[in-house]
Amino acid sequence: MNLKIAPLICIVLIYKIMYGQEKKVYTIHTIAFYNLENLFDPENDPLTYDDDRTPEGKDRWTYAIYQDKIKNMAKVISEIGREVTNSPPVLLGVAEIENRKVLEDIANHHHLLARDYGIIHFDSPDRRGIDVGLLYQKAIFRPQNMQKHELILYDNKTSKRIFTRDQLVVSGYLDGDLIHLIINHWPSRRGGEARSRYKRERAAMLNKKIMDSIFARDPYAKIISMGDFNDNPNSPSIKHILKAKDIKRDIELKGLYNPMINMAKKGIGSLAWRDQWSLFDQIIVSASLLTKDYTSYRYYKAGVFTTDYLLTAKGKYKGYPFRSFSNGSYTYGYSDHFPVYIYIIKEKKTN
């Protein structure tokens, strides 16, 4: 069997698989997630702690800086998966956004405007004022249901409420296929990994509860849970609570496959801290996306999106993600995280 891959137009890729004279043609899409690193607009919101990210604030977050950050984010998004699909992601989950406006500004930037992205966003109770959201290409994805699920947390010592990001759940039709998306930004490791672990384990429990409710209606549901989990693929929250596995043949109905497990074993990361790479940004898929029946969309491949301009070029942090803010000033960089993505494919009907 000879396998050849060549881009055609926009979202279509032809896989020529030769079985005698038979040719099969597949449509391919990119689904991605990107932590946009504290993307605030310059307006002072009296309901959130965004004072630093204003023109008069500590970070001197001016409109010129904001527009440059928007341009950089739009540029990166426009290139995720493009080498294979000739298109930006059909679905993009995002984290660390202040509000809907910043997503509107990204979607309306000339790098992405032609794709006519729709936006799904809810304000969350996070004290910093950052949320998760979803961008989707309106011509390809048709959302049917969207809701946020609040993560209720209390401090182990003080019993005070901890306000953090909601989990965004969007169900819709991608070229006629029903897909369920969960966009996550789990609690950070502030205070240490061990001391904060219970917060991410609670987040994993909520994530599993959401999935179980979907599976209760349809055991064959196609679920994609993506986000900045602030945990690695082998962390208890992912490995023991979600029970995500790395060997496809071991995945049973309603089970989860995590392609990032094998990447982490190879030392691949999406962010770096103190000379150590972590793969906090992950995309996990349900068993129904793994079958070989390509009359509907199936998982094909996963990756971490990196390119030269996303890397710090020199200095102590050479090779790390080229973040947009460091040492109290704007760097004209991008994010302290790399985007992650998967490709999904479906057999294209031919005459």
C-alpha cells in the first residue's frame, strides 16, 4: 500500500490509497487549542482585577500594544494546520481571554476575517477575569447547544470559595457529524503542585461528570476535551480520574484516548518552566473517534504547533515559547504556551 498526501483546496486533502484501481478521497480538518496568555483589552473593567492591563496600569497595556498582541494571535491561529489543510482550524478552543471583545477582534483581523469565525463565550467567575471560549468556522460547524459548567471549589485550609474558570461545553454538527467539545482551563499549580492537586482533581471530576452525562444519552458520542489542564498526561487528574489511555486498542466504548501521552514520553512539551518542559495543553478524544469507519469523522493525528517565530531566539530562555510579556514589559512575542491540535478525517463521497 502506498500512501501519498497532497493538499487540494481549503479544507480538503486527498489521501490516495491504492487498492488495485480504487482511490479514496478524504476531507481533513484541524481542531486546535491555544492558551493566549493573558489577552486583556485595555479597558478598565470595574468587576474584575484587570487594572494592571490598562494604559495607566502597572503593565502599561496601551491600545497599540493590544493591537499588536491581537495581530500576533491571529497570525498564529491562521497557520495552525494550514500546511496540511490549507486552512486555519475549523474549531479553536482558547484560554486566558478577558471577554468576548478580544475574540471579536481576533476573528475580525485580516489574517482570519475571510474564514468568518463564530464565537462562543461566557463570562466566568475567575477573579482575574479570564475565561475560555471557542472560535468556529460558520460555514462548516453548526452549534446546537452551548453551556458553561461552574467548578465549585473551596480552599482546604480556610474553606473560602475559590473562583476559577468554568468548563465550556459546545455540541454541534461538523459537516453533519455531531461533535461534543469541552473547553478547559483547570486551576493552576500556584502554591505548589501537591498542595494544589486537589483543585485539578475536582476539575477532572467535573469533566468526567459532563462526559458521563453525554454518554448516558449516546454511548457512541464523539467527545473532544481540550484545554490547558495545568497537569501533564500522566498526572492523577488525567490518568486516574479521566482514565485517558495511550494505546488505541485498549480503549473501550465510552473510554478516552490521549495522544499527548506518547508525546510527553518523548519529551515534547507545550510550555517550559525552570528548565523543564510540560505538556499541560492537551486534546483528549472519545473511543468513537478511533474506529476505522471513515464515513464520518475520525481522529487521525495530533501535534504541538511550533515554528521558528514562536521560539525565544536568544538568552537564558532560548528555545522556550516566545511569550508576550516578561520582566514587566511587553516583548512583542506571542504566548508562553504553544498551541496543540488534532486532525480529523472523513471519506469524501465521489461520483
